[in-house]
Amino acid sequence: MNGHLLWVFAIGPVLLAEALLARYEVLAYGAGWRAPTTELPEGVPYARGAAADRPPEAYLVYLDGIGKRRVRDTRDGGQLVRALLAGAPELRVLGQVQPYSPLADPLSDRPVWAWLRRRVGLLLFLHNVMQVFVAADHRYRPLYNRAVGSQIADQLRLAGYRPDSGIPVVLLSYSGGAQVATGAVDALHARLRCPLLLITLGGFHNGANDLAHATQLHQLTSAYDRIERVGTWIFPQRWRLFRGSGWNRARRAGKITVHRLDPATHLGPHSYISPESRLPDGRTHLDHTAATVIAVIRAGHDAPVATDRP
């Protein structure tokens, strides 16, 4: 028996266990067995950017892709958030939300996962992939949406947001974070009653969540993004045939605007957040993405950047 086959037999039971346990957090939340965590580690601010003693132009919550496993980390080491803070100092930015944990429990802080990370790091990503599909599953989706929506609302209030203030809240989501962002809309509307703008970057989501309480959704995408394209194929609610889905209702209402970031890819050295890959005009993909996000936020509903209607 070769080494690859032995690896499959060894890891198979672990993957099966993870598939069964992926639902635990959302069920524990629904049953009230555990309360979500709201405190952050020492030295981690609830938000960065505009000073807390004066209202910012908007609060931006960054919901990272499946690589998110602790409060501090992001897929690109925080480069996108830093670029947004440098280009738009009027924003107050939160990056600590745990989109793949209804209990707001960072994956890397759990003893078992810390041990696995040193030995089978791939499982950390597979855990979050499975959480995306739990969030998309119609049996668990309402609970998951309420849990993470409440987590975002709590973090916003701790960062200084006041309900009914009229200050916009922007949910910027990468990859699977879009499933969480679209699901958090109703909870944020109910708890904060805020103008809510969604920006998806290579968004991977099932299109089932209701976007009626979002003012607009800006879809940042690329013809070279295969992972986002897979999401539009595998989830029927993203197909135009399913006219009653939340995505298609929002499309007909004119709430979805597409922004092309070609030739960026979803992952790798040419990704949306690459600080090395450059466009013909000399800008990096990271510069292009950050500038597009800032332009969308500043322009509001009438963004004067190049767009295509879906």
C-alpha cells in the first residue's frame, strides 16, 4: 500500500468526524448551551481607523474567506484592510469577526485545532469550508444567520456604533464570507436599524438569503475567478430560473451591481489582493481592489466606476 493511500485511510475518519461536528456550534447556539464570545484578546482594538470620539463616514466589517481562524489573521496578512485604512481614513474598520464560528470562537485558540494545525493544517481550511455549507443549508441557515448577525452587531456596538444613528454599515466579504454577509442582513437591520451596503469580493454564496434590507450589493468579480463561478453553478438559487430566491429578487430590484476586476484570480499570485501582480497602468491587484471598494463606499448608490449589470 503506497503512502498516499495510507494518508487517505488515516485522514478519512477525521474528515468524517469533522463533517458530523461542523453543525455543533450552530446547534449549541440555538439550544443556548453556550453564549457567543464578545471580548477580544488584550491589545486588539474593536475597530481601527476614524477616531471613536467623532462619527465616521461609515463602519466597515471585513468578513474574510475560509483562511480565517483567529482574531488577528486574514488571507493576505491584513494588507487589504491596511490599504483601505490608508486610502479611506474616514472609515472605522472591524476585522475581528469570526464568520465561520456562530459562537465567535477563534479556531486556532482551541487546543485540539492548535495541535492539528501543526500536523494537518489543511483541516483548518476544511473546517471553514464545511461551515460555509452549514450556513447555506436550509435546515441550519436561519440559526447561523442570526448567530453571526448578532456577533457582528455586538462587535459594531462595542466599536462605537449607535443604533438609529443613520451611519452606514458596509459588509465587505471575501469568498465564503459572502454567505455570512448576505445572511447577516436581517439581524443587523433588526438590531441596529442601519443603512447596510454589501460588497462581495469573489463571493461564494448560495443566493438564498433575503437582501430586502440591504440598500445595495456590489459584486466585485473577475472572468478568471473559477471559485466564484463554481458557486453560481452549484447553488440553484443563483440560477435565473429560481425567480423567488433572495438573489434574484434583489437582481430584479436593481440592487446588484457588478464590478469587473479582470484579470485577477480568486487565489494565488494573481489574486484580487496580490501586492505583486500588476495591471497595464502599473497598479497592483491589491491597489485596484482597494480603490474600487473605496470608490463604491464613497459614491453610495450612484458609484461612477465602471460597472456591468448582471
